[in-house]
Amino acid sequence: MDLLLQSARIADDAPLVDIGVDDGLIVEISDRASPRAATTIDCAGRVVIPGLIEAHLHLDKALLDKEQPNRDGTLAGAIEVTGALKRQFTAESVRQRARQVIEQSIINGTTLIRAHPDVDPIVGLLGVDVLVDLREEYRGQVDLQIVAFPQEGILKAPGTQELLAEALRRGADVIGGCTYNEANLADCHRHVDVVFGLAEEFGVPIDMHADFADDASDPRFALAEQIAEVTVRRGMSGRVTLGHMTSLAGRDADDRKSALADLAAAGVAVVPLPATDMHLGGRDDTHNVRRGVVPVADMWAAGVRCAYSSNNIRNAFTPYGNADMLDVGLLLAQVSHVSGAPGLARVLDMATYSAAAVVGVDDRYGLAPGCRADLVVLSTDCVADVLLDRPDRCFVIKGGRVVAHTTRTSQLTEVIHA
Ligand SMILES: O=c1cc[nH]c(=O)[nH]1
């Protein structure tokens, strides 16, 4: 056996287990596995979870906030500032910033990142090319999926459709979209058609930014039902994901329920990005400022497959973040009025099992014999408290190999009484 995790907590209502790993896979979970292993980690009752999945991250645009912040805090402001900064991007600058965030992610227990590099006439395929290289460089430490993302629109930025096709030829795994950045509703519909056409031509899944606005009063930001209909008609159920979808929060309850029912029936997944959605949303509200995050309890009730993610790290879209999925999960819980063990477990599920289904790697994901050994040992002894405790990622294991560990120099902390 290559690796043995002894005395691991994988459920609060069951005894501790030993987890045996061989050849990159979990081969045994039992109350006492054979102690013969090349490497043994004594978990001493600490929680082990499957690797965290960052389902939506703009690595190419990370860490730009010191260069130029977003002056008015709006989505339009973020696109404008970043559009200007993009003109100075070089392969080296993108690589260096992306590497920093990839390594932060690994240290924080992420074992798969779905990255959305911009593809447009400003940057061309720079981000895609750099990420294709980084996908190889980090193979075995973290899996990278690459989404070709038309941030500037497709109809609005002529030449983008051809660049998207070339990105897929050069190795992008997923076709992206950005419906909200088209000039009118007809172009939004054409945008959706182009994206589905490319998905069919290249046999790839779809992951679009859509309905990113405070409310759905402008039909350009109310495409949920149309995308659900196209998904079913074009036989793409289970292969379409939509990021943001914040305008769902601004619809009245019945309308939202109906849109979510359509998305669930069509097998369309939704990924809220709470740090960005809250930061950019509600900017015109003078009182009772909106939270601007799609209500997760309604998605759960409707049966919509969902994940959450960081989206951006420290740039004009999101001037926060440490690429830490547990941090973002706690934010999502707080923003969404989620409390109690069952609710918090569902939020954690959105970063693990449900996220694995969203990005299409759920076949051998999890804590069971036969699953890939992508695991995180946390400095807490209670599964229900994983989000609340903000635990250290003591060991991060990718494909059965320890790829990061955090060692506290002192475990002793105490209050000094007068
Ligand atoms: O369109 C968007 C929205 C959020 N973050 C981005 O990078 N792009």
C-alpha cells in the first residue's frame, strides 16, 4: 500500500476509519487496515474530506487589484478596468499570477480548478495558451479544466467566435459564454446559439456566465428559461453550467421557483459566486442593499445541481480572496441564511460531491474504495464544523500523493489570565 491514513473521521455518527491508498486510488476504508504502507499519516481523529473543487476561477485575471482597482465598484467598471489592463498582459505576467493562485489553491485543499481565461480580440488566446502549459506543469498536483470564456461578448466583439473555436482546437476543455455582455436580446439569443453550436462541433460541455444583474427587468438578464429550453432541444442535459445567475434573486418567489424548476428539469447546473456577486451587486440601492446571490435554499428545493466558487481573486471584480473554498463556503452560508448541521453539510457538498458532478468528474470522486485518492486532512474533529472551524489543511493529497501540508509551529494557544 502506498499511503495509509489512520484514525480518520469521515462521519460524525460513525467510528474512526483507516483509509488505504494504492496507485492513486482509495483501496480500503475499514476500522483497521493493514499497517504496512510506504507512508502512514496518523489523523488522530481529524476529519478527512474529498478534495475541494473550485468550479469557476479566472486565473488569468487574478491579483490585478494593486495595478488598478475598480473605481465605481460595478460590473461594467470591472470589465472596463480589466479590459484596459489586459492590453498589457504578457504570457509571463499571466503565468506568474496564475501560478500564485494555483499554489494557494493547492495549499487550501483544492484538487481541481475549472479556470475561465478570457478569449477575445484584446488578449486573443494568451490566457488559454498559458493555462494549457500550466495544466501540464501542475498535473499530479491539481487538475485544471480550461473554459474558453468570451468576456467581451461574441456578437459585440467580432472575431471572438473564430478565437473560441481555435481555443478549443488548442486544448480548452469547455466552451464558455457571457450572455449578459451583448447589446440586445436578439444578440443574447445568437450568443447562446453560437455557444451550443461550438459545444456540438467540438463535443465539449458548456459553462456560461448568465443573468448577472440585480433583477430580471431587462430580458437580456433573464435567459434562464431560454437556456433550459435550448439545452433540452439540443440534447445537452447534464452538460450545461451557468455562473452567477444573480437576477434570480431579484425575481418574485413564484417566478424564481418556475425558472429554477425549468433549470432542474433541463439538467442545467448553477454556480453562485458569492464574493463577486455581493461585491458588484446592489450598487444602485440606496437602502436595503440587495445581497445579489441566487438563493441556495431555493436551488436545493428545486433540485438544481449546484456548486459555488471564488470566481476572482483580488481584482476589479472581487477585491478579496485567498483561493480558499472553505472561506467562500462560510460566506455563502452567512449570505444565504444557512445554519445548522444539515444546511452547512449541503454547502460543503457544493464544494465537493455536487461540484464534482457539475464539472463532470463524479464517476470516481469521494470517500469510497475505487475513488481517486484526492483527500484533505483538516484540523477539526467534527465534520459538521468544517466550515465553522476554519480548519488548517494539514495534508492535501492528490492522486494518493501528499502535495501540500500545513504544520503549526505550536499547537498550544491559551488565554493569559491576569
Ligand atoms: O463577467 C465576469 C463576471 C465576473 N468575473 C469575471 O471575471 N467576469
